[in-house]
Amino acid sequence: MYYDMLIHIDGDLSAFNMAIKNVNNYVNALTGEEYSVAIVINGNAIEYLRQTACPQYETIKKLCSGNLRIYACNNAIREHGIDPAELIAEAVVVPAGIVHIVKLQRDGYAYVKP
């Protein structure tokens, strides 16, 4: 059985921190299982992907060495005046976060929004 999960973060710092905690708990609970986790970040939460402002960077870095991928919405990046080079290295920029969410759901990922 596959345990593919999509986390959507678009809110404040507490939602961002809760999402990373949820992912960490999820991964720890799936010892020996096949899984993939995608986090799509858009809206105001895009600010937390800046290299200088990422509150959970060490945890994210560790999780990304496994089966976690972080997707950053280019529309949010542009709206917030962020240079993509400012983002953490683990972030993959997608044209539109909302479209990527729909794609992942069609690919069988379960949608979770903390």
C-alpha cells in the first residue's frame, strides 16, 4: 500500500509549523511502508521558504533527504516580491500552486490542510 500525502500550506507561521510537525509524525509512523509526501506552499506562507526566514529548515532538510518534496507557488513568489534565489534549496518552484495541488490529487495523493 502506498501512503502518498499532500500538505497544503497557505497561512500563518503556526499553520506552517503544524504542517511540518504533521509530516514528521507521518514519516515516523510509516516505518517500512512506501510513501511520498508533497508540501505545496502558496499565499502568505511563501515567506517561510526564504533561506533567511525558514523556521523549520533543519527538519525540512532532513525530511527532504527521504520522500518529501516542497513545491513553491511562483504566483505567490511574484506577489510577495521574492527572488526565487532567496528560497531554500529544497523548494521546487511550480507555475501555480493551486494547479499543482489538483495534479497531485489526480495522481492519488491524499489532501491534508493543517
